[in-house]
Amino acid sequence: GTTLVWLRDDLRIADHAALTAAVDHAARSGTAVGSVVAVYVLDDASEGIRPLGGATRWWLHHALTALADDLAALGIPLLLRLGDPAVIVPELAEVLEVDRVHWTRRYGGPERAVDARIKEMLTSAGFAAHSYPGHLLHEPWTVQTRSGGPYKVFTPFWRELRSRDQDPPLPVPEPLSSIRSARAWLADLGIATGDLAEWGLLPTALDWAGGLRDAWNPTETAAHSLLADFLADRVDDYPRGQDLPAENGTSRLSPYLRFGQISPRQVWDAVHRTALGEGAETYLSEIGWREFCWHLLFHFPDMPHSNLRPQFDAYPWRTAAEAPEEFRAWTQGRTGFGLVDAGQRELWATGHMHNRVRMASASLLVKNLGIHWREGEAWFWDTLVDADAASNPANWQWVAGCGADAAPYFRIFNPERQRERFDPGDVYTRRWVPEYGTDDYPAPIVDLKASRADALAAYAALK
Ligand code: FAD
């Protein structure tokens, strides 16, 4: 019997439980060509599912292109479909006469609702539907505080996770047959593969993606070589390097983890095999932050748009429309604060911003400019190649003070102090803002001291 593997944020062939189970099933039933078919559905239709931003669309195009080749080498065709998965997936199951459909679990509220509905449709139509783990180290419902309920503080959450064992990652499955025969088989059935070019994921009129092309190679293979280089050369120095945006001190794996081109279990395993030490522990704890954000999203599905601490609902943040000049200056890197401007320009050019700079930039927007964190989150959603439904809002809420485990409100980042401390010699700042320090560079658009006092007063009024 044939298995349909519905791919989402799991665009890899190694350590893929849903795919491996499909190949195992095919091997057992003795069929080869067409016994496993994969499909990716670009879903701009389902209720509550947020359409991808520009940078993630660019990434997705290249990730799917690479994945189609990798799957082809295993004898597995990748079908590309645009539309509503609740229509497309059951229809394909029917046409392909599959006996089962597999997928890797998702953890956002709307995504879980879609998956539950499709599972029900498939089951009642006589197909088996199986979901598998893979996006996280541990399923969120298995990680609870001693008194029950989710962790809202990172340190005890991480202590619990760090003490748990991890199964080794799965290898790439054995090839089933050649792609040539799989293509012929699909053609016989009259099933089109689908054409990525028609989805319009790449820039059209204005080519804004040059910097992204220079900065990234969005393939599964590239993810593993980035990880290997990081573990060989930089992990020991990570506790220092992770704070210095001028240096290449971090792993740059976030977009690959975002699209599942590498799994957190593969990262965990590689770190344990090669590099355990203080730097590696710090690095693993950052993978822990990713996990923490996803567990928060599972338990608090409104996190992408609602304050985790409802007392902040009364905070007088402005919308971007209420502060158009300031918001535009922030997005374009013209605030007059060097580190923030460098970060915003790096983001626009490459789809990435260093974590230290993300914190300083977010803090300036939310605390000094008094603009709602949701506005900044939406900008990042559109421009980051690693933008996701968990880490992005969780980190924005953390900076804004309304999130889980947020820093005390009075600890407001000073972007000038941050620049002096973490970008000594302004190396990173000048890389992205060449006019920094000249007459062409704008004066600060906000008085740090006065705006800080305003923010503290607004916070005090909440209590
Ligand atoms: P490394 O330092 O090499 O860390 C390794 C991995 O750990 C990362 O790839 C990432 O998966 C994870 N990680 C590290 N820090 C965090 C963190 N604070 N929260 C969650 N996971 C973390 N990260 C995203 O993946 N997607 C987002 O949309 C996102 N939005 C952010 C918004 C704001 C306002 C801030 C302050 C941070 C945001 N981050 C987000 C977290 C962090 O900035 C990036 O994960 C990191 O910069 C990615 O670079 P790296 O892969 O080189 O990280």
C-alpha cells in the first residue's frame, strides 16, 4: 500500500520519523515505485493560519527545490499544491489510493485545529492517519511542573529537559527506486507534480533577495555543514562570541530549525558526540529557549497576539499608524542609534539579525518609542528568514515585559550602552551603517532618558 507523507515544517530526509515509517511500511509490503508520495501544501486558506512573510517565502522556495531533489534520489516524488489542505490532502489520498497518511506534528493553535479536522476526515473516509514527533526535543504535554501545568520560568524548565535522555536521530531511509520510474508512475495516474515557479514565492518586480542569496544556502546539507563548522571551531568560545554581533560567533541554524531542515534532536546528538563543555552547555540551553517558546505556544495558543500577562492589556502602547514616522525610521534603520540601525539594515539585507541586536532593537521600539510589540513582531515576521509562530512573539513579549520569564521592567536596555559594550570599536555598526559618525547620520529620534521615565511611569500605573 502507498503512504502519503504530508510535509510542513519538516523539510528534511534524515531524522524524519513520519517519512521513515512510510518507507518501512513500503518495504514491508514489498512495493517500490509510488509506494511513498510526499506533498507540500502552501496553505494561505485555512482559518487562523498566518500567511508566511516575504523572507520565509523566499526561504521556502529554495528549501522545497532542494528537498524535491533529495526525495527524488530516494524514489519519492514531491507534489506541490497551493490551497486548502482540508481539500487537497483527502483528495490526494483518494486519487493515489493510499492506505495511510503521515505527518510531523505542529504545535500552534490554528495548526492543531486544522490537523485534527483533517485527521477526522481521513479516518472517516477509511484512511489511517498517523502523526509523529520531530519538531521538538519533547512533546509539550510531557513536560510539566511538579504541581502540574506548564513551566513559565525557563531555568527549572531547562533543568528538567537537560536531565532527560534523547533517542539517537534516525538515518536517511533506504532508496525505494529511481525517480524516473516514480515520475512515469505519476504521469500514468495523470497527477501533476506542481510548479513552484507559479507560487510567486520569489521577489518579482523588485529583486530584494540579493543579500539573502549571498548570506544563505537553504538546504539540508548546508545546515549540517554549518553545524559541523560551528562545533569544530566556535562552540567553545560561544559564551563570549554569542554576544558580539561583529563576530561570526553563533551557529546561524535558526532558519533551518524553523523549516525543519535540521531537527533539534540532530543538534543535541551532534553536540553530545563532539563537543560537550561549557560552551556546548550554553549552546544547548539556547536550543532549550527555542523549545521553551514552542511549549509556551502549545499551552498559550493566543501568545502570538495577546499579552501573556493580561495586566499589560492596559499599557498605553501606540500602533504603528499612530507613530508612522518613528515606526518607519525604526524599520529603515534611521533611528540615530547605531546598533539598532545596523541591526535593522542587516535584517533588511540578509533576513537575519544577531540576537543581542534583536533585543536592543525591540527594546527601543517598545519601551522608548512606546510602540506596541505586535507591530515589531509583525515587521520581524515579514523580514526574518527564521520567523516562527513561537520564538518571535515569545521573545517580543519577553523584551516588552509582558511575557514569560521577562526581565524586571525597570531593566530597560540602553542601546548606546549596548553598542559600547557589545560592539567595541563600532565594527558591526559601521559594517551596516557606513555613514555612522558623519553629518549624514541622523540625530537620535527619541530622548532615551525621558522616554525611559515615561515607560516606567506607564508601567507603574498598571499596578
Ligand atoms: P545561536 O546563538 O546559534 O542559537 C542556536 C539556536 O538556539 C538558534 O538557531 C535558535 O533556534 C535557538 N535560540 C537561540 N536564542 C533563542 C531565543 N532567544 N529564543 C528562541 N530560540 C533561541 N528566533 C527564531 O528562531 N525565530 C524568531 O522569529 C525569533 N524572533 C526573535 C525576536 C526577538 C525580538 C528576539 C530578541 C529574538 C528572536 N529570536 C528568534 C531568537 C534569536 O534571536 C535567534 O534564534 C538567533 O538570533 C538565531 O541565530 P543563531 O541560529 O545563530 O543562534
